[in-house]
Amino acid sequence: MPHSSPSSTLEFYFRPQPCGRYANRWVIASISLLLIAVLATLWLYLYTKTLNKPFVDIKGYRVPTQESFERFLRQGDHRAQFRRLEDYLQRSGVGDAIDPRTLLRQGTDWLDYNEPAFAIAPKSTWRNMVATLALLRDEIVPAIGPVTVLSAYRSANYNRRSGGASTSRHRDFCGLDLVPQSNISRKELGEELKALHARLGPESNMGLGLSTKLRFHIDTCGYRSW
């Protein structure tokens, strides 16, 4: 089989081409460059949105980021108030029950209501959370595993705009909305929590609420379930 010489190869690529063929090459090259530019712009936009997104998705719920929490602490005297809350929970023996930063989360729909993602409960209500955190640490977590707090204290504005009841235990800093971190099924979750609620009985003063998904509510301000 004959081999082409270097000179013949160069002649093939650089010999004069019909005008139409040059035009087609330029059109293809232009379209390719345009597509690359569009894809690069789209990627950059999505990457920037990811960096600026104030939440992470946990079990289908929006949870504010640590960066959002730090911004909240830098406002006014929030950092000092939060430290006082941390100290109170430690002195009350429940500082190890859950990450105290998560107790400032109002809910998962703050963006929809244009409300702050975080709020610090009034000091007069802090005692209400002690029994709830003890229940969480001593009974809930051993039964279903670690959990993530979706909602704790809610301000009056947040509670009203989110459709919460005027008697919501979140307003008293007594209730927690949670999701399990494990891959437990909703059926198994419901069975475990209902059995726990029945076993503890009225003596626990435990309120239990189950949602249509994996989200559930606990408090220690009234024995009931829904």
C-alpha cells in the first residue's frame, strides 16, 4: 500500500477549496463555539446559584446553611443571646441532646414567607425546651437514630404566616419538628414513635404529630397525638 508523502498531505489540507465548502466549515465552527459558550454560561450560572443558595436539601426539606446561621449571629446581639442559651442548656443537663444551633431554625419555608430563617426564643421560655430535649436524647434517638431539627422556636409573624395554630408549642419553645437521618421508612417511623408515645403515657406529657412524609413533631407540653 503506497504511503503518502508529507508534501502530498499538506497539499490535501491547503489546496484551494470551493467557496461553499469554506462557508460550511465556518458555519459549523461558529455553531460549535456558540454552543460551547452557552453551556459554559449555563454552568457558571448554576455554579454561582449553588454558592449563593441559602439552604441545603435534607429529606426534601430546605434547611438553612451554616453560612446563613453565621450571618444571623453577626446581627445585633444575636451571638451573645445564643451563647446565653447554650450556657442555659448546659446547666440544665441537656446541652448534649442536639446541636443547639439547630434550635434557632424557625422552619423550612422561610423563603416563601420572606421571614428570617432563625429566631432566638425569649429567655422566659427556655425552660420549656429542657424536657423536650431530654425526651429527644433519652427516648427518641435511641428508638429511631439521629435526627435533624427542621423547626424549633417560631416568632409570632412566622407562625402566623406559615399557618401555625395560635396555640402552637413552637411559640412556647417547647416543640420540635424533626426528620430522621437514617433511611427508615415512614411506616417503621410511625410504628416506633406511636409505640414510644403509648409506652411513656400521660406521665411523659408528650405530644406527637406525624406528617405525610418523614417529618414529625414532638413536645412535652401536653399528652396528645395527631
